[in-house]
Amino acid sequence: MLQLPVPVLEDWVVARTRHYDPSFVSDDERFGHAHITALAPFDPRPTRDAVSTVASIAAQTAPIDVRLERLDQFPNGIIHLVPEPQEPLARLTARLVEAFPQFPPYAGEFGPAVAPHLTLDAASPEVGIDSTRRSLAGAVPVSTRLDTLQLAWWETDRCHVLEQWTLGTGGPG
């Protein structure tokens, strides 16, 4: 997965991840549990050329300033924050898809238009937008700069960062 970590919400998201499935809490300090997905799924065994292409896209992408305030819920029950503005995030995803058309966002499940978001919770009889909003009190609204792109591996007991780039420079993060 290619993701943009959101460190300002890391503690909150780690706590929720630990609540649902502690096997997805990484001990890799760089790993962005709180993130906005740039492209997923992505090649599980990227070639050197693929990694170089991602590095080039990162080098050509300026850091992205977003505000995270508005909560929303997808039809599948995922409760998330909507980053504003969305256009720079959508442009990054479009550039990645252009470079890697064999990996459409979310395997094409939601069509070509992908809504950038930061996943927070999953709706259930006990969890909804209102309870998530109460739990987030004091953590949002927040404005932040997304300045890192990570190639992250998500797997039970094995979540970690494979590669990482600083946006706008292409250098190691």
C-alpha cells in the first residue's frame, strides 16, 4: 500500500487499531497507522523500477496541507475523516494509477472515483459517527501537512514500512 502518514492522529488510531486487532499494531516507529491511502492495493513485490517510479512521483509532489474535521461514513460502515481539500490527494492517486494501471484503487471495487479519507472506526451497534466524534474530542479539527509517502506492508504481526520518501524531494524520509 502507498500511504501518507498523519502523525498528529497516530496515537488515536493506534488505540483504535489495538482495540479491534492488536496484531495490526506495528512496532516499526515509522509506520503510519493513521494515514490517507494514496494507492492500495499495490505490488506486494515491487521491482526496483517500480520503487524508482514511486520515488520520482514523490519527488514531483509538493507536501499537501489538509484540514481534518468532517466525519463521514461509507456504505460499508467505515467511519472516516474527510481531508480538505481533496484535490491534491486525488491528483496524487491519479498519477500513481497512471504509472501503475494494473493496480486500480481498491482493486476497482468502488469505481474510478476514489474519496480520499483517513479511516477511524467501523460502525456497529455500539459505534457510530456520534460516538466516534465524542471519542475524537480534542483531537480534531486539525490542520496538518502531509509530507511523507510510504510503501507500507500490512499483515498480521508484520506491519512495517518498506520504503519511504519525503514529498517534493524524493529523498529518504
